[in-house]
Amino acid sequence: MRVVLDTNVFVSGVFFAGMPGRILDAWGEDRVSLVISPPILDEYYRVGARLSEQHPGVDLNPVLALLAVEAEIVDAPALATGVCADPDDDKFLACALAADVRVVVSGDRHLLDVSPWESVEVLTPRQFVARYLKANS
């Protein structure tokens, strides 16, 4: 299954495990394919660098390097009109739309509030795990 992860889900999976960690584990086991765009990857790097300073025992760089090689990176033009209350969140929907991905995983209320949008459903990590990974655990 191809999926777009918002930054919080990706970074939480690396730093704190939990449901986001289960999604990244599924990616490592080739049960999930991550789809990102350059703006999403840039945000992962920025947020990861900030968290690495706060949690020096966790090095996000190896995961980001793997992501840059293993994830599907798509050119996702900005949406013609804003969708989310926070315009910075639109990049996740733009990526999903450009790549024909049906699911964005996010805990962000701005994204969850617009679901479903076009052909894209926004699910929390818990919802995604229950719906798509539980049966395959």
C-alpha cells in the first residue's frame, strides 16, 4: 500500500515508536510504500534536525538517507486553491493527489478535518494500523 505520512507521523515513528513506529516498521518490511515530495522531505529534515538537538541519542540521518533512496519521490505542484486551515499542510494532499495515493496518515487536525478530500482519505496512525496493518501483523 502506498501512503503519504505527515511530518509528525514520520518523525514520531523514528523518535518515539508507538503507532507511527509500527507504520515505519511496515515500511521496513515492504508492507507499506512511502510517497513523498521534495517539500515534504525538506520538512522532515528541518523538523528532524530540531528534534535531534533535543534528543541527542536519536540520529534521524540514517532513516532520512534511506528514505531519500527507498521512498517514491514525486513532483507535486502546489494546489491551485488552499484546502487546509494551515496552508503548510496542503503539501501532503498535493503529494497524494499527484501520486494517486489514496491515504495520508496524520494526527494533524487541519488535515483530518478535510478528509475525505478529492480521492484522498486522511487517517490517524491508529486508524491506519487498525485498517491496513492489523490483519498483516
